[in-house]
Amino acid sequence: MESLFYSNGKPYFTIGGQVHNSSSCTEDNLKNGWKAAEKLGLNTIAIPVYWRLLEAEEGKFDFTQVDMVLNGAREHNLKLVILWFATWKNGASQYVPNWVKLQKDRFVWAETVQHNLTMTLSPHCENTREADKKAFCKLMEHLKEQHAEDVLLGIQVENEPGNLGTPRDYSETGEKVYRGQVPEKIVKWLSETDDCEVKRIWEANGAPTTGDWETFFGKVHAAEICSAYGVSTYINEVSRAGKEIFNVPTYVNVWLGEMYNRVAGVDVPSGGATSRVIEMWKFLSPDIDGLCPDVYFNDALNHLDICRKYSIKNNPLYIPESGANTFNALNVLRAVAYHGLTGIHCFGIDSLLDANGDLKPQAEEYRHMVTILREMKPLIEKYHGTGKLYAVAQAEGESSQYFDFGDFVGRAIDFMANGDLHSDPDHGNMDKDHRDSSIFQVRAKGLIVYIGNGEFYLAGEGFRLNLIRQDTIEGMSSGVRASSFQNGRHQRYLDLEEGHFDEEGRFIVNKIRTGDECDTGLWVHSDVGVLHARLEV
Ligand code: DGJ
């Protein structure tokens, strides 16, 4: 399975968080970001650098902010993702230098249909693109000189790009593109590409091969598709030029098209890599490694929908922004196991601390999920996309989860929080350090890896796993195998041990479970690390 980020040439599963937009303006403002990363146990931090600080005066470059971020990551032993806040930040252009803001004839702003200026620069203006590109290249040159590859995993180019306030740019510059011929490379792509939404829209308009954007895509969708062409080619050019200097992975994050009433330019910046246009965007941005959804949906169905739409060919699934809450924790585990998620970042980590600098209670289960991911990281990187990863993620009201592992079936049981309170009332025996029933008052969550041949690794909290070997129906249905109580006492363990993975990926045993500690199934907790079980087959 491909990854978006790599470290020393190997896939790197990033478990990170992003600081608030204004936090990197000074060292002092950034303090809580570093602290929160530590409290959450993250391995990566994502921090914006602003074009307006980098090049406050045209042609003069100041790397103070970049150095602060780079050195901070090194000091705090964190991997780093730099966010290039430049032409676009959430469909607006706040982060451009004042000399860009003030030269309206040189740098074209997108206009509404009534010819009012929006807060967004036009994606079709070459002067703006060249100015952004020049500054980005300076950033890349500097990062290269600083040998940033020791900590830098990648760069987000722009932030949630597109026009907000208008579905397309109605300025003279924008009109010229919109009323002009659809470029030949798009015509060719349309006829050759597999089925996708842009192709379907084109077909519904009679699949023309010459004409302007409206001829190709009709009156409803042409504006978004034309804007997507402008934005994707613009950012690709910025990324291409930057990578020529310093070749690190780049990605573009996406304000989802599925938000609110879903109207491009109103509810969503028009021209970003929404699911409607993602395949075309991918085609037009060969120098960008990932088109990555910012997913703030907490419910499992919407989350799943977005994971499916963004795990398309050559697009490693990475979520650059999300919420640090229990629901997201569950969604993340599912996405890791079933959608090949290659990294997860939550947003606004510096506001997750209270006045004493402690993590707020609402982020506690997210922190546990971070611990689970960190413990399992070497296995996630190794078994991504192989079908050997399984997630325990307790949905509302769910009391257990069934798994078919092939030569074993398993059931994660003893779900307590909002689940079935009729399961084993004393939660089974755990060990001397885990006898408090409050440890079950969490959503059951975790990851299971079944390597095969009776060998399991798992980490999680709020459940235990009971296994039944799939041999004969008589064996599977016998009393001692089917009851949870008897099941725990009839497992043929060869090894059952708690441990962790070291730097080289070797499993180091911390404790061997025997007797009472193994009689009630494979119980987990977020502070016991990884459980390794080898059973007779
Ligand atoms: C999405 C943006 O990309 C972030 O920079 C930030 O503004 C968040 N929204 C706020 O929720």
C-alpha cells in the first residue's frame, strides 16, 4: 500500500495535530502547540508558514518563522508538516503580502457575477501564480539548505483552495478562460478516463469535443469544473517548481463538497478537489502527491463515504484535519483497517489544553486512540491494505463485534459505554492493575492484526476478544467453545504476552500473561501496549 509520507525511505504513518491558524506568528503563541502535541502523544505536528511573513516586501525573504517551526520540531522530537498559507486559505486570500493585496491591476481578484470583488485571488491570473511560485521556491530552497529532511515529512501547498463567494471568476481574466475553448488535454482525458462524475456530466451534455466550458458541462456544473481546472493547474505549477528544488511529498487539503447545501462557491470553495472533480484534479496535478480531505464529520456513514471517495488510485488516503474527539477516534480506526488511511491529523491542538496545561476531558479518548495507533504503528505500516487489519470501533448501542479471520472467528465483547449492559457484569478478570470497572466506560476501540497461523497482535481499550477456531462444526459448537466463560479457559495459547515494538520494529515482551490473566480472553487496555497471542491451529 502506498503512503503519502516517508521517513528514511520507509512509509511513515503520521499521527499528528495541527495548531490554530495564528499560533505560528510568534514563538510564544506556539508554546501550547508543542505542549499539546506532547500531551496527546503525537509523532507529528503541522504548522502554517505565511507568505505575508516570508515576503512582506517584494523580493526580500525572511525565514524567521520557517526556522522557528523547523527548530521547534527538532527540539521537540516531532516530525513536521509545513502548511504553505499563500494564495488560498479556506477559499480566501488573507495570507498574501500587502503588496499583492494592494496592486489590484497586477494581481487579479475573482469577481462575482455582479462584478464585486471577492476576498479570493483569481486562479486564472499568471502574475499571481508566478509570484506565489517564486516565494514557494524560496521556501523550498531554504528548507533544502537547512537539511529539513530529518524532520520534514511533507508540505501542504495552499489551504482548502478555491473561490468562496462566487462559483467562478467573472472578471475579464476569468471570463476569457470560461468563454474560451476547453483545453485539448481535458478533451482527451474525458474520452479516455474511466467513469467518473465529471465524465458523466460531460456525457449528459452530449459529450462535445469542441466548445467552451458551458458547452461541455452545462449551466450548473461548468463554473466549478472550470474553476477546478484553474486552481489545480495553478497549484500543480507551484508544487512542481518547488519539488524541482527540494523533492518532498506535497499535498492539497480539501474543504469537502459534501458540506452544507453543497453549492460550489457558496458552501464550499469552488475549484478545490471536491469529490465531484477529484479525478480531473488528479489528472491535472501530477506533481502533487495527495488530494486530502479535511474530515470533520463525526458520524460513521459520512466518514466512510469520504474515505471511499478519496482512496482512489494513486491517492494515498491522508486526513490533514479532523476533530480530536471520541467519534473521530472510532472513525480513524475503521479508516486505518479498511481504507488504508496513511495518516491522521486533528485540528487546533493548542486549544485542547486547559488553563493548567492538562488535556481537556473531551480529548481523552482521542488520546487513547493515539496511543493505540502509536503502539501498532509498525504493524500498520507493514500490513496496510493487506486485509490483515481489523478495527474494533463501537457504534452507538453496539454490544459486541464479530470478525471472520478465516481459520478463526472472533468476537470483541464486554462493550460497556452505551452498549449492552447485559454482557458479563464484572467484565471478566483482567490483572492486578486493571480491576476498576471505570476502565470500561469508554467506547470499545482498537486494532487487531491477524497475521495468520494462529498469530494475533492487538491493542485497544474497552473490550476483550474471544476466539473460536474454525475447524469442524462439532468443534465450533461444543459447549466449551461457545460460552464466553468456557471459551476463555479453552484457548490453546502457545504464547500470550504484552509488549511493544522497538525502533527496529522488534517486538519486546513486557509481561507474560498466564493463569487468571489469560482465562478471560484477550483483554486490552490503552496502557498495556500490544498484546501478542499465538494459538495452536
Ligand atoms: C479548515 C481550515 O483548513 C483550517 O485552517 C481552519 O480554519 C479550520 N477549518 C477551522 O475549523
